[in-house]
Amino acid sequence: MGLKITRSDFAQIISHARESSPNECCGLIGGASDGVARTIYRTRNVAANPLVTYEASPADLFAAQRQMRERDEELIAIYHSHPRAKDPEPSATDVRLAYYPSAVYLIVGLGNHEPRLRAFRINEHDGWKAIEYQIVDE
């Protein structure tokens, strides 16, 4: 299954990362089992040190998961930002806290002139692997 996100969803994720900088942002993406994203769910970063890590607000996670059930969506991706990274990759903490191995993990790097969004499969046993994703029209 390949992840497909619309141009407007891509713009929403980049916007969230920019608004949160210099802190990391985080959120969920709900969609269909075929990997097509439908809804971006922003979550508040409640990490003790949001400059270098993220922890989604439990209340926001619960609300997003409830809305996904109501909309017949699955959790297909999780995103967060590395505000100072030019070529973002999962950190050791990202790998350790990757609790949803079936989800695609997206990381936004804001260290370049243009933001860079990369996609990964993360598994605490095997580490991470970069994967491709598609940006599609609405």
C-alpha cells in the first residue's frame, strides 16, 4: 500500500509545521485502507521538551480516533516535524516510540529554503526505512 495525499493535505501539514516552529508539531492522518488520505487531524504537542521531541495530547488522540471511527477511516499515517532538519530522518526516540507499525510516518524538515516531507516505515525491532508517497490532485 502506498500513501497518497492531496495537495491541500500536504499544504496543511507544512503549515502546521511552520506554525509550530521552533517546536515540533504532530498529527494523524485518517484515510482508506488503500492508503488514500482523507482527513488531517492536528494534535497538540505536549512533550516535556517540544523543541526536540513530540508527544500528541492524549485528549487530541482520543478525539481524532473517535472521529476516524465515525467517518469510517483508518489511521494510515502519523506526521511530525523536525524544524531544523534539511533531510529529515527518524530519530532514535522516533523509532523507540513508533507504536503503530502499520502506519506510515511522515517527517517535515524545515531546515531548507523549501520544506521537505519524507515518508518512512518504522518498526522498533527493525528500525526505519524510507518509502515513497504520492501527492495527488483533489
